[in-house]
Amino acid sequence: MKVLTDNLSTYWHGFLGTLELTVISGVLALLLGVLMAGFRVSPVRPLRAFGTGWVTVLRNTPLTLLFFVVVLGLPRFEIVLPFFTFAVLALGCYTSAFVCEALRSGINTVPAGQGEAARSLGMSFGQTLGVVVMPQAYRSVVAPIGSVMIALAKNSAIAGSFSVTELLGTYRTLNELGYSIIWTFVWIAVGYLVITLAISALFNLLERRVAASR
Amino acid sequence: MSTAAFTPLIELAGVNKHYGRLHVLQDIDLTVGRGEVVVVIGPSGSGKSTLCRAINRLEPVESGTITIDGVPLPEEGKGLARLRAEVGMVFQSFNLFAHKTVLQNVTLAQLKVRKRTKSEADRKARDLLERVGLASQADKYPAQLSGGQQQRVAIARALAMDPKALLFDEPTSALDPEMINEVLDVMRGLAREGMTMVVVTHEMGFARASANRVVFMADGRILEDRKPEEFFSAPNTERARDFLSKILKH
């Protein structure tokens, strides 16, 4: 207990760092994931190819490698941003590939006739996807996207190795101060649990809400 | 085709399509005049549904031209969407939007495509639901309706766009026998009012009573295209005689 009470501010900053990384990268991942899923089912071949390439590259690259690419690669193109922003980019893009695939599997659960009916009424591709198909895909993707977001919260730990303040990284400071390594990690684990259980609860709530809306 | 007032609304010329090696539409020529009701019949796999779906390009064709009201079908995109809004379609499996109420099903495309105001779209939807006998069901979801009711909503949804023509792809084939008539009643009403209709169906009674022409298809070809009374009393081709003898027996 002492390790927590003595270092509340260190833990708190780490916790906030992980929370911020998770929330901001999560929003980015959702936006990009929706866009990429749209690309992957669009009738325009170059967009489909771009979406497929995006998912293939990002889903099959180790996240740590991706961090190196962003942190070391982007400055070569004169793109110099705070480490936090780099971390958000790496995490958000990486996670967007998984969001995209979860959405696409949801889109595939919607009968083809729904899209045909929408198109036969003169709706554009965007309207068909946005107003008819996605809302029906939504209910079957809430649970898998919840899992993706939990994975994101845990993946954010990698940012700690790239000079971003986050929860896991606090162990270095505490270790140097000579605290018990076991208790240090127990409190770190509790911090992650608070975030991941909160995400679980949020997505359970969403799931119940979409289930009730029909 | 002999009437003086005949103006073509839908024209297909030399249309071909394959599914893999199956030549599902073979050199199809078909003209549907304004206000005409054309019933397409034929055995399963004859290509009649594909023909119907090709008219609004839900099925792209490989060669030939399809013209609607003088305009050739454009490529996928805004132009095609505009044209589809002019040609309503009713599906075998209804395809009502499952997450929308009956009223919303009928207003959605009015709002999104025709850009009507909400009150205007609601008024039109309620009028049309009244007309198909479902005004009291407006706030229900499709899953809460019977098949016959769902199909009538689907017709109302298509009519809400004020289409120039309606395509029916086996509209009664998924229905219990007792519900077929309520859908056919609506269709007979539309035919009487002069709606241009292309109807793929197995309902020979509807073909006899309401069609101006019967088109008989088999193996991807149009074998006969004649007035219903002529076709049903004396089919020209052996294939049509055979088909009729099988379905009219019971």
C-alpha cells in the first residue's frame, strides 16, 4: 500500500497518460476504421485497394516496429511532433486496421437486399452505407470493437518506451526508488483494470442500448 | 404495340450477360411502352429475374443498351442513382429496412434522395400507406408485419419516389397463399391507373387479367412476346406449351 500512497502523483500522472493515449487514439482509430471500412466495401477500385493495403500493412506489422517507423521515420520528412502525438498516430492507425475489419464483418452480416433496396431507391453509395447498412451492422460490431479498444488500452504501454508518460512506464521511477517490484506492478495492474473494466462497462451499455432499439 | 399512343419508356436492345459460363441473358430485345404492364414468365433459371434487375442496373450487363425514357443507363455513380430514383423496384424478399419503422421506410428516400421536407414526406407516406391499407401500422417495425403487409409497405416505399415505372421481381413468391391476393390487389390497382410495370411472376391470373403483354423466357432468351389472351390460348413455341401445361394443371 505504501508504494501507492507514497507515489500517488507518479501513479496518477501515469494513469492519466494511459487514459489520454487510449481515448485519443481510440477516437482516431474509430474515425479511420469507419473510413477504411467504407473504402473496403466501396465500388471504386482504387479506394478498395487503398483500404486493403492499409489493413494489410498495419495489421501485420508489430506495433513496436510501427512506433519506430513513426518516431524515427516521420522526422526524416521534416515532420517533427511531440512524442505524445507520434504515439497517438502509431496507436490510432494500428488499431484502425482492427476496427475496420470488425466493421467489415458487421457489414457482411447485413443482408445484401438491404443495400439493393437502398440503391434501387436512388440512394448514393454513401447514403446506402451510412443510413441503411452501417446502422444495422452496428449492433453486431459493438462487442468486437470493445475488445479492440481494450487491446488498445494495453498496447498503449509501448508508448512508455518512447518517452511518453504512461502507466506502465512508472515502474522505472519506482524501481529506482527501491520499492518492491511486485507491489509496484500490482498497482499498475489495478490502474489498467480500472481503464479496461470501464471500457467493458461502456460497451456493455452500448450493446444493451442497441439491443433495445428494435 | 399497335396503339398509336405507344411511346417507349424502357428499351433493351441486344443485351447479353453471363454468370460464369451460363449465358443468362442472350440478345434480349424488349420495349416497354409508357403505361404498359408487361408480365415476364418462364421456368426458374430462365433469366427473368436477371432481366428485371438489369433494367435498373442492380445487375450490370456485358453488352447491349438499356434506355429509360430516352436516357441510356449511366455507369455506377450519381447519374445512375438519379435514374434509379425514377424506377421503383419491389423485391421477392421485400427488403424493408429492418431498423426503421414502416413510416420511416417510406419517408427515408424521400428525405435523402428527393430532399423533401419531413412534413411533406410524412404526409405522402401516410397517404400511400392508407392506399395500401396499412395506415394503422405506420409505427411498427417490418419484423412485426406479415409478409403480405411487408410487401405492400415495399410497394408504398417505391411509389413514394413518384417513379416513372415499377419493376416487380417475383413479388408474391415468398408469400403464404392467403396473402398473395392482398399484394396482387394493390398491383391491379396500379395497373388500372396506368403505371408502367414490368412484373416477373408466376401468377398467371394476374398476367391474364392485368398484363398488356406477356413475355415468355426460357434459357436466357425471350421466346414469346404477345398479348396474354393469345399467349395463354395458343402459345407459339413448344417450350411455352410445355411450361403452361405444367403450371396450369393444378
